[in-house]
Amino acid sequence: MHLDIRPENVILDDGTEDRTERRPKNKKGAMIQDGELKEDAIVYKIGGFGISRKKEQGSKQSEVTIATAYSAPELLLHSCEYDERADTWGLGCIMADLLSGTGMPTFGPDDSEEKIMSKVFRVVDPKSKKIKDWAGYSGIAAEWKSKLPGKNKSRIEAGLKTKILGDPLRRRFLFWRLSSAGFEVLSGLLESNPAKRLTAAEALEKPWFQ
């Protein structure tokens, strides 16, 4: 588990250096340079493995104390029940950043854990209902449960607001910006309930990637 997926930890090679010393291509269109085949494509690699760790046996893991605008809800809530889907949340955040085109983190900039958590839940789970359906929710300390948004609003008031305004995440990425197939991936990655969040393998099977 990487546990710190964010733009700063994504290394990108767009082939600029290769193109400056371009050589003839072979029959398949791959560039021939210094005896090697250089694919004319963008390559991404993950770096920044400072807090990464192997998943321990059982559901309980070591607490992650570092919080960023790309931290999954379960990590922001200081839960010790998490898995590799904490990383697909980070991928969803990066996808949202790229779609917004503002150059700013969707749930940032990095601030206090409480402020980041407030931004996250107001967009992906305004009534905090999805996270409460998660089996691991019962193990979260009351201190952090109390910081979830909507605690001071009645269920009727919160429900009416959601009904009138619609899905806050969809409102940020309307159909002209992101197709239904694309939104299926984005909303699946940015699912506050870890048990229902897409894994990387599940996301790649979605029609949007076809």
C-alpha cells in the first residue's frame, strides 16, 4: 500500500528528450535510438514510498498520521481498517484535479485534517450516510466521528438540500466536461465507503477505459 498517492509522487516522462534527438522509426512506428526501441508515449511511474507499507494480516493496520488533500476518508478519520483502496482514492483525486483544470487540489490546498475532511464529505457524501454504512465505521473514535459535516443539521434539512441541489460531485463535473462513463469511474474512485470503492483492477474494466 502506497498511502501517499498525490501529484508530487507521480513521475512523468512525456518523451520530450527522446523527440529532441529523434531517429527514424521502425515498421511498427517505434523510434530507434541508440539501438533501443523508444515508444512514442507518455510513461508514468509512482515514487515517494516514504510511508508505504505491506498490508498486515487481518483488517487492522498501523495508523497513518500524515493527512493531505489526497488522503482517503478512512485515513482522515484515523481508522486502522484500510487497504489498497486508500490508494485508488488518491487516483480519483488526481483524476478530479486534471478534469477541473484549475491547477489546485480538488479537496485542498492542504490544511488541517478537519478542513480537508469537511471539503471531502461535502462533495462526496454530504449526509455522511455512505461512510456510516461501512463496517469499519464503528471502530472510529468518537472524537473523529463528531467532526463529520452535517452533525448540526436535521436529517430532513440535509435531505432536502441534497434533493434540490443534486449530486455535489456531479455538479462539479457536468456532462459537457465528463461523460456518464467517465463519471462512473470518478465517482467509483471517490467513494467514501472503502468497501464499495473501486479497486484499480475494477476501474480498468469500466467502459470508459475502452
